[in-house]
Amino acid sequence: MSCSRQPVGRRRALAAGTGLVTGAFLPLAGASRTAAAAPARESPLAAAPAYTNPVIWQDFADIDVIRVGATYYASASTMHYSPGAPVLRSYDLVNWEIAGHSVPTLDFGAKYDLNGGRGYVRGIWASSLAYRPSNRTFYWLGQIDFARTYVYTATAVEGPWSRLTTISTPYYDAGLLVDSDDTLYVAYGNTTISVAQLSRDGRSQVRTQQVFTTPSSVGTLEGARFYKINGQYYIFLTRPANGQYILKSSSGPFGPYTMRQVLLDLRGPIPGGGVPHQGGLVQTQSGAWYYLAFVDAYPGGRMPALAPVTWTPDGWPVVQLVNGAWGTSYPSPAVPTPPRQVTPMIGVDTFDGTTLKPRWEWNHNPDNTKWSVGNGLTLRTATVTNDLYWARNTLTHRIQGPASTATVELDFSAMRDGDRAGLALLRDSSAWIGVKRDGGATRVVMVNGLTMDSNWNTTGAGTEVASAPVSGGRIRLRASADIRPGAPRPGTFSYSTGGTAFTRLGPAFSMGNDWRFFMGYRFALFNHATQALGGAVRITRFELSTP
């Protein structure tokens, strides 16, 4: 993960440039995750079905991607959101769904419960997803708080996932490799890159060794992905946030390694966005290779983009370019017909069933005694506070780019005096529309000025800037978000007390495009008390739509 400890390199990444490295072709046969991949090359576009980048216009960063049989899986960072480490699934590398989460709860300390502390911009950073054929098990591995590494396993990505072990070495920005002899290796580090060997059961470290020191001319390298391809070992590394490099060893996982630049300051496929970087390499069933990276595209976050990869005769990967840039469009991967359509990441949720759908993540861990689903989502007040950033049980949903609208139907009849419930645009600078009940009177309000400082402490708890009286017990709330990158963008709020007509409330809210919170803006559903617990609201419908 591009970390705030490297502010110069990280800022540099947000500017797109033109540098690149070129190379020639080499199709590689029959490699798997025990496989990986080098520079960039022009790609002629065939008259074939095409896909458009970004392949996912939602915030999924620090991607690791694998193929198991005919199915592709990807994992991403989620920081302080819970459950963490979403697993995405695809049958064609282009159309994706959220299948589950590798980390069911952030049980790494009270701060992840908003209990005496806060975990903003901590938690699930760049981590790794792998599949071990010998026991038909998925592995997730990641370090938390620079203190230790956790390993979770599951036999299906939907779960249940359970913690296998805790390792005292913090494997920063780790890449997990299941070697062809079933040995588990981890590549990790920032600038100084190391490789660790795990025990056969994956529960402990057998050895670790430094294998590479980044030249000062390159600067910072991190975000390791570890592969074995055609008998060669590769460690795929990012230069935050404008370059990608690769190390190659012909002598085994512990090196020695030689380095080659894959891309630098390459123009990306999203206007106003950054350089594609920090992703993973994957091979299709037919032997073709692809690089799934992310593009800095704030205020929305970091969006996955896909490009084909070829190989030089001496075994280095080459990103295929279109007009000197990462293409906005390429021919679609040649894969078998998908067995079904994936579940869309937008649309309507009525919160039926007994669990939340995997598109949802809480801001920190929830108090599970204070919410329920089935016949809508019921949120009982879980925190007494005047600060949304301290309020437990705030439920978030990624914004769909380049622009989208969230509409919720809210039953507020069980609210109590002092309660605040609504729909927010949530980040380190936030705003919301919602219902306030005070002194027995109910109003719909628009609040902005919720802010954090660079240490993620609250500096503004919000100012009410517009309001209107409401009666009855139901209201529809709407937030519209423009997340095209390159500049701060507007978010607007409106409401309806009946029918289909919505009334705008308050001024446009400016969503900033700074990267330092890492996660992009999200829609957020909340209900918290300012006086006493006991109130509740019910959200009967949520709809995410695009223009």
C-alpha cells in the first residue's frame, strides 16, 4: 500500500507522465499463481469485443488477483471498514462481483470498535490472496498496525473465513506464493525487500531473508506480489504511486534478484486520474496474461484497470499500450462463456434475508446488538455523540463512478429526541442529509463541515446549513456524487416526503480529491443519539443508480 510515510513519492504518483519501457513478445505456457511477470508495448486493437477501463469504477485498491480453474478472484484494501479485505469474483476479468470478505471482523484492538480510540486509515492495508490446491483452501495474509501478520483461510471465498494464525513478523505489503512444491513463501517490505518461508501448515515463519535493496535512483518500492513462472521467481513491486518494477530470480525464492522497470509515469485510462500501479498479474486459461492495477481517481478512490501483458524472450513482462498510454479500451480476454452473470454492484437492496449483502461495509466494527436485517435494515442507536466520526453502526457503500446517486427510504417513526439519522457522503471531510428530532419536533436537515485533521482527529462536528419541517414517519433521502478525478467535485442532497418529486436541500458539497485518507468517498447510512440510546430507524430500500 502506498503509505503516508512516503509523501513525496505518493504525491508524485498523482501526476500522469509519458515515460515507459518497451519490449517484445513471448507467450508463456501453462503458468499459474506459482507463476508472475515486465515493460510496455503498443498493442494493435483487433476487431473483437472490447472492454472499457476502468473495469470497476468503484474503490478497490492494492489489488491481488488470482485464477482458480475458470474463476478469477481479487482482493483489496479496506482500512478501517468492517468486514475487511473484500474478495471479488469474475469469469472474464472484466465483469466483477463482490463475493465475500476475508477478514470477518477487525478484532485487532478496541480502536477498531470506536471504543476509546479510532482506527481510521489503519486496519486492512495492502495484503495478499492465494489458493493452495493441495488442501483446496484460500489464504489471506496481511499485517496490521506494523505489529504482526494475520493469516485467514476458507474453502470458499464466500466464507466462512477463520483465522489460521498470527505471526510476530509484520509482513508489510505482502505477496503470498504457493510454490509448485506446495511451500508457502511471502515477499514483503518497503525499499528493503525480504522473503519469508512459512511452515508447511502456514502457521509460523521458518526463515526470512533480505533479498533486495532498492537503488536510490528508484526511491521507494513496496506492494509486493510474488510469483513463479516457467521456473523463475518474480516479485512485482510498485513505486508509489507512479511506477511499477519487477524483480526476477533464476536461483530460487531467496534470490539473487535483478530488477527491471515495467512502467513509469504512464498515462492512465481515466481522465484526470493517476498512473496505473500496485496490482497483480494473472494468466487466463488460454495462456494470455493480464495486469489488473488501480488508478488514483479521487474523490472516488482507486479504481481497477486491466491491460494485456506480453513477455520478452528473456522472461520480462511488457504492458501493452494504446497510443503510448494504458488503453481506455482493449479486446476482451478470450475466455470460456461465463457460467452465469455476476451480481451487479449497483441497483436496489431491500435488506431481505438474514445477512447484509457483501457490497456493504461498516465504518469500524459494528455493535451487532444494535442492528438487524429482514423487512429492511433496522439501525438502533449505538452511540451517544455529536460527532458522526465517533458514531458506531454507520454502514457504508462504495460510490459508482463517474457519477451516481443513492436514494434511501427511511422510516423515522421510532426516533427519539436528540437522534440523528440519514445519508452521508463520508470521508475525512463529510456532509449529510437526514432527520433530526429535538423537543418532539422533526426536521430534515443538510449538514456539512464534518472534518478531520491529518491525524484523523475530528476538527469539525458539522454545521446545519439548511432545514425544513417534516411530519409523518417516512421520508426519502437522496445524495448524488460526481467522482470524476482531477479536481474537487460536487455532491448534492435532496429529499421527498411523498411521490417522486425531490426537493434540493442545502448548497453543493465539495468532495476533495486529496489522497491521504486513501479510501475514497462513500455513501453512508447512520443513526446515532446525542442525548440517550433507545431510538431506531428502519431503511426499507436503498438504490444506487447511474445517470
